[in-house]
Amino acid sequence: MSLTSAKKTENNTYELELTVDAAAFEAAVNKAYRKNVGRINVPGFRKGKAPKSIIEKMYGADVFYDDALNDVFPAAYEEAVKESGIEPVDRPDVEVVSVDKEAGVQLKVSVTVKPEVTLKNYKGVEVEKKAVEVTEEDITRELGRLQERGARLVTVDDRAAQNGDIVDIDFEGSVDGVNFEGGKAEHYELTLGSGSFIPGFEDQVVGHSTGEEFDIHVSFPEDYQAEELKGKNATFHIKLHEIKYRELPALDDEFAKDVSEFDTLEELKADLSKHILEAKEHQAEEEMENAILDKIVEEMEVDLPRCMIEHRIDEIVQDFNYRLQSQGMNLDMYLKYTGSNLSVFRKTFEISAEHQVKVRLALEKIVELEKLEATEAELEEKYAEMAKQYGIEAEKIKNFAPEEDVSRDICMNKAVDLVKAEAKITEGDKKPAKKAAAKKPAAKKTAAKKEGEAEEGEAKPKKTTTRKTAAKKDKAEEAKAEPAKEE
């Protein structure tokens, strides 16, 4: 097996000519014969016992060629890629030029390769880093979240329902007197004012009391996901079983003891202040880093192959589907729920995917220019970190995380550190705000949850046609496995 020629045919496309010698191809043909002979019927021979020469006479000399070519091509192509020094970024197009038992096989391969990248500037990039501080509003907001977690539901029996209440209702919807699919539910818990249902539904429940039965009248939006209900006027018969509201605990020392391991509210506030500041500083650092990379990408020169963007979109969509599956859904269900399709869904990630590919190419170029390498110690440290993260032995991690890939990631991170170290960073002005007092918390106590930490037990959407049409996300970085509400 050998590479006979390699030439650039156009931007980012190479054409390789490969030869598989006669001996190697004959060995592959014999292998294909042994693999398939048991499935071939030849009169006069027991199944699986017909000689290769008889089968070739009966079905043609090329009867085993396809399997033989599939067998020899991967190794021949890999060897040709190494010899030519190219970096393919897509599957190759293969043309069989000739097949001869004496001369072997001649192949012509066309493949898209990693593009050339020119960086005009990656050192001394000028960016602003946002100044951060913790305000009283920040702490109040975080305390509110803790209150919400500790809230208890109280049944209301002395007033009508109002916004913010949780009502237990039965409902049944009809259009022109005919009930429709998905328009009925029993003992459905709905938070009034949440905007979960179509416009007008929740507003008309407000003001009614426990035990009442009544009708409400609504119009389905013109862009509603169910075609037969778009723009239609509907009537829902409602039975209100129960009204509840969330009673928040008082903000005092007892509250602090209940939601954390601190003894006083002041200690809890100080701990929240500390973690909010850490979160804001981390966010400001990330934003600054992204700003540096954005400026480098803006000035880079690259003819980006379309296939690289499509491959990145494939990865994003696959990751999105994994997230959905972890919540008991899948992509098909999500697309149906949002009234979208795969083509439209993929387009929402296009801009972000292109940017991500460019960032990666820029960092790879910096690694190349700066001759950055991963040391053995860094590799072992990274494997140990991954082993701890996944709860698997470091040696087992190496089975599915090749050293080449881990080394590449280490070098990319070094490239990021390099451009940050070389950047000209100015600190932005702080916005006028009342600062929160920061008192040192007791060292023995466990920190409360950080700002922005995900709530546990996140509710999944219930399938009902009274729910709003979900809006499509425009930003790939906001791709989370949860249906969005109509904007």
C-alpha cells in the first residue's frame, strides 16, 4: 500500500492517489471469500464448501471486490494521510480507478482538510474586565431563593384565588361545543400568573373560590402548535378544588439555622456575600476571556469549510438530545412539543457553531506558533482529575480518553492562558450601587448554595394543549434540555 501523489485541488481540498499492491488485495479477496462463502449457494456443493474459483466463475470475478476494498481501504487511507501530512476534517470521497489482480488497485481520494489559519494579532489584545461587587439587592435576591426553598403550602379557605396562588383544578375545553384532544385534565396544579397556559386562561381563574364551577373563554394564538386550534375561540369548563399559597419563612436566626449550618442570619448573609462575589468574579473572568478570543477571531483569516460547521452542529444537537434523555424526553418529542423540525432546530446553532470552530482553530494555531506542549506530569494530573470527576480509575479513563486528545486539550488551555497573560486589560467602572456589608462567617460552618445554583426537582412540562407554544432559542449557548415558554 502506498501513496503515489497528493495535490491540492482547491481551497481546503486535497486529492490523493493510492495504490494497494496485488498481494495485499488478493489477501483481502480471500478474506472476503471466507467471510461470505457460507451464505452463497452453488449447485453441486454443500453450503459453505464451494471453491472461490467456482463462485467467481458463477457470479463474476469481482464478486468479492467490494468487501475486499472495504477491508483494505481504511489502513491504506490512514497511511496515505500520514505520509501526505494533511489533516482531514470530513469523510473522504473515494473513486476506484482500476482493479487488476496483477497490478493491484488504484484509488483516487478527495478529502476536505483543516484550513490554513492566519492570526493577525493574538498578543496584546485590549479588553475591559468588568468590575464586580456584591450589593444588598444581590443578597436579598439570594435570601429570597432560600426562602422559596423553605416555603410551605398553606390552604386558603377564606378568600378567592389571586395571582401567585396554586390552584387545583379540573378543566375540559371545547371549540364550537366539541371537546378537543389534550384539552382535559383532572386535579391539575396551576400557579396563577405563571404564564404557563394560553393568554387569558389564568386571569379568568383569578377571583373564583374553592368549590366553584365556571366557564372561561379564551382564544388560541395564531401560532399555536396544534394546527386545528390556531386562532380558534375555546370554552373551558373549570372546577376549582383547592387554593394554596406559598408561605415564606421569616428571615431570622432560626431561618439561618434551618437552611444552612450557620447560627445567625448575619453569618449566613456574610457567607452568601462571599459566594456571590466568587460567582461574579468567575463570570467576569469568563466574559473577559471570551472577549479576548472574540477579538482574535474577528481579525483571523480563514476559509472555513462548511463541513466543520455541520460537524459541530451535530455535536451540539447530540449533546442536547442527551440532556433531554436525562429528563425522560428525546429530540423528536421536543421538536413536536415546540412545533419545530430538525432543519430549523439545527439553524438555531449555526452562528454559535461557526464561532466555536473558529475559536478552536485560532487556539490550535497559537499552540503551533508557540510550540506549546503537555508534560507527562500535566497529563497524569489531568487523568487524575478526570478519574475523580467520573469516579473511575485513572487507567480506565485512558481507555476512552486517548493521550493525544487529552494533550491537545491541555495545550489549548495553555493557549488561552497565554493570550490572557499577554492581553492589555483595563478594569471597568463599577455601577453605582449600595454595597453589602461583608462580615467574616464562622470558619466551622458549611457554605450555603452559591448564586445561580440549579434548583432541585425541576418540574417537567405536562403535555396539554392549553399550554403555550414554546418559543425557539436563538442562541446555541442557551441550549438547555427544557422547553421554552412563548415570548
